[in-house]
Amino acid sequence: MIHRGHLHTISKAKSLGDVLVVVVARDSTIRQRKKREPISDENQRVSLISSLRQVDAAILGVEGDIYDTLERVKPNVVALGYDQHHMESEIEREGRARGINLTVVRLDSPDPSVKTSVLLKDT
Amino acid sequence: MIHRGHLHTISKAKSLGDVLVVVVARDSTIRQRKKREPISDENQRVSLISSLRQVDAAILGVEGDIYDTLERVKPNVVALGYDQHHMESEIEREGRARGINLTVVRLDSPDPSVKTSVLLKDT
């Protein structure tokens, strides 16, 4: 499901460039990271994200190595969500090693209480 | 929060005309109808709905009388969600009484299990 925290993140990311490609997490990643089943499956999440006006394309992440996705998209800017565990410096280094000159930006959170897990608990 | 059931409804509604105006329920209506607090408040819901590509405008319903909203928008088509309690014939009659020549369409549900209340229970 899409909530206002996602919209905040997407608006911030869109403001960093011209074309916004959103990489949607795989079901396998969600199971591993969140220790629960996804509410919607990965194809439904791509379709939800694609329905947002500010999103130019939504794609599923390549399973296994995040750098395969980087090579596929060749972005100028990588915007990480505030709660993503990836390291800014490592992504910049690995991008350069693949001939992609990119900047990594860490987005802030509008409000740490705006998370699906918290919103679900409140209802 | 926006889920795939909402997207289905919005796509169907959009296909019935050129400009899609979504009337977002008031907090007071949600409290009364669903017997719970809204997950996001009414202004946040307007902003969420406005972020969808297919939505041309999202407005809050006029409190009290749904026909005040009808007079404000003057639609050619009114698309009702599959679970809205309003009567098609009454809306057509009240529209005509106000000089608005409209057709009322009842949208179907993609899948009755795709409702926020059901999705929340599943997590």
C-alpha cells in the first residue's frame, strides 16, 4: 500500500533529476528484511508505484546483486530511502568501477511514525 | 493508504470520461461509516489521491449533503464505488432536479478481498 511517507520520498527523489526510475524491492528481499509476507506481491507493487504521477518508470530490482540494477539504469543520482541499509560510499565506488559517474543522496524521513508497520498498528 | 483496489476503481472511473474528479470522504463520514479513526486525515487523503497520474483533481466532499458536491462539480458521469451506499436512481433524479444531466455508473470490485480492512487483517 502507498502512504504519505512513500510520497514524501518519491517527491524528494524526483526533485533531484529529470527522470525518476523507482526500483521496487523483490518479495524475497521483503521476506528477508521485514520477516513477514508482503501485503501486495512484487508485480502489484510495481503497478502501484507506476500509477504515481511523479514516477517515470518502476522496475523490479535484479535479484542478488544491487549493482546489476545500477548497470541497467545507469543513473546520475541514486536516492536512498532513510531506512535503506546500503552505504553511500560503497555505491559511489561500485558505480565508478562500472564507469557510471553517480552521486548518492540519502533522503530524510518526513516523520518516523509514517511507516506501514506503524500505520497498521495504529488501526 | 492507497492499494490496488483503489487503483482498479480509479482506472475504471477514468475510462468513463475525460476529466476525473475524485471526491474524497470527510473524516466525519469515515468515523460514522467505518466505526474507526481514519489512518490518514482528510487533507492527507486528498494529497495521496492527487498524486495518482489518472486523477485530474481530488476534492473533499461537502459535509452534509452530497448534492452540494454534485452542483459544484456538475459531472456528466457519476461513478460509484462497488461498496458505496448511494442509490443510482436517486442521484440521477436529484441531478436532473438541479439541471445536471448525468449518468450514474456502479463500478465493480476487482476482488472483494482487496479492501484496507482485509489487507490490514492479513498482516
